[in-house]
Amino acid sequence: LTPDEVLLPLGKGLVTCTVTLEHGGQDTTAGEVHLELPDGWSKPEAKPFTLTRPDETQVFTFQVRPPVRTATGTFAVRGVAVDSRGASYGIGTFVVDYPHIHPRQYTRPAEAQVVVADMTLPPVRAIGYVRGAADHEPEALIAAGLPVTILDSATLASGDLSRFDAIVVGPRAYEIDTTLIDHNDRLLAYARNGGRVMVQYQQQVFFAGNYAPFPLSLDRRNDRTTDETAPVTMLSPDSPDLRSPNLIGPADWNGWIQERSLYCAHTWDAAYQPILAMADPGEAPIEGCLLEARVGRGSWAYNALAFHRQLPGGVPGAFRLFVNLLGSRAQP
């Protein structure tokens, strides 16, 4: 069952689950596939399946909605197939296969964790997203109810960017998308004309290419905060990033996965405003993890927080901060 993790705003949202059946038998297997849901959730009808040959697959899509009065918390949605003999199947089998190791199989329940969080979405009509390397953030944002459009090469090169309230550049996108590099000037013009651009963490290609509106530098040591529980200091507590539409507080830094930030800016032009500071134990504070700048009538942000792990992982506080960044404007 996919996705593994979904985050929904409290009282809103629809979960789309995909159940894939793979046939391991020689003979025909028929039955029904359904979802097991928490009490009170809308329950879609079971769907029939018939599998006639080995390794044949069938894919089924279900949509479910939690009740309006659901409390915050984490809820399990499970996929179950029941064949005509009454045998039940609810386990997925996966293979880890790389050239340097022997292939290994593992199993896990066909289950999604749905996180219902107290989160207000910004009043945005359309968000453009340039997908980065191994980037699953757009799907997490769409599942949460945000109007995200993946920007292809044609749109970056010559499309109408003014229709977007914000444009997000995914992690390491400048390394893998030559169209983004060739037409970065269009993103800067979009910001100058009143748009909102948020660039997530990048590596040396971005910094050496001077693709930001004002100078930034990256240290060879790669300034990062690897302790996912490291304390966070709000350097600009009045920044819209931290106040609207969600008021960010200490609880929003709980439950982060693997790390706080990576490839933070080491130095920056005075046009940027640092918003946060954080550090691993015993190290100096890092302030280049979230920088804001006014650009013409719009704004531009460099965001080195590890959202590429937090959003697919359904971390509520990270979602609340990320959606703030979509609607934010730099301080005058």
C-alpha cells in the first residue's frame, strides 16, 4: 500500500491510497481487496480482483476521509486482500538489491500512517515546484491538500510563471536540471515582479554559479546540524515565516527525522535576514539554515532545513513551518 506516510490538516483532507496485488501462484486467484480503517472514517467499497498468471499485478485506488471531528494523532490505514477461499493477505514484500551486496528480501504490513495535525494552509491558489534529486516532497504536499504543479522544462523556459503564488526549487535541483540553470534569470524576474521563490538546500553547483539574487557562500565543511533533536533559536521571532498562518513554537521541532539542516550558507550578503540558528552539541550556532531577502516586489529564500526527510515522513512541525514559507514575504 502506498504512500507509507500522509499528513492531513485537522478537519480537512482526503487520503488517496494505492493497493498493488502481485500474484505468486500458477492457478487463478480471485477475491476482493479492501481497506481496514479507524472507526468513523469513510469506508470505500471493496473491489474484486482476478489474477491468472504468475507475477501478474493489479492496482487499485481508494479514497478515504477522516471524520471532521477527528482528533490530532496518527492513524493506520491497512490494505487487505481476501481470496475466494477466505485466505487473507496484508503483507508487502520488498527487495534490497545493489551491486555491492547480495539481494535481500524483507516484508512489512501493507499499511499507511496518516498523521492528522493542527495545521492551517496558506491562501495560495497555485504552487510551482521544480523537483530535486530523489525528491518526494511534492507528493507529500499534494496529499496534504496543497495545489502543487511540477514545473517541466517547457514551463521553466517559456511558460507563464506569474500564475503561481510561490515557486519551490527542490533539494539539489541545480545539479540535475540544466533547464533550471539556463533559465534561473526567469525565477529571479518572477521574484522581482512580486513572486515568492524558495530554494531548498543546494550544493556547490548552485553556490559557484551565483544563482541566488545576492551573494551566498558554502563552506567546504558543509555547515549542517546532524542532531535531529538539536535546540533551535528563533533569531527573527516576528518574521512571517514563524507566525503565519501557523505560529511556530518549541513543539514544532519535536519528532524530526535524522537531521535538522544541511548545506547551510556559510556567509551571506546583508540583504538576507537569518531566521533561525541551530547547532550540534558542542559546536557553534549555524545561522545560514534559513535566509530571507526582499527582491523587488517579491521575496527569495534559501532554505537548508531537511524538509526532504520531514515532509515524506509526515512530521507535523516541519509541515507547519514549510507551509508558512510558501506564503511568506520577507520583512521590508
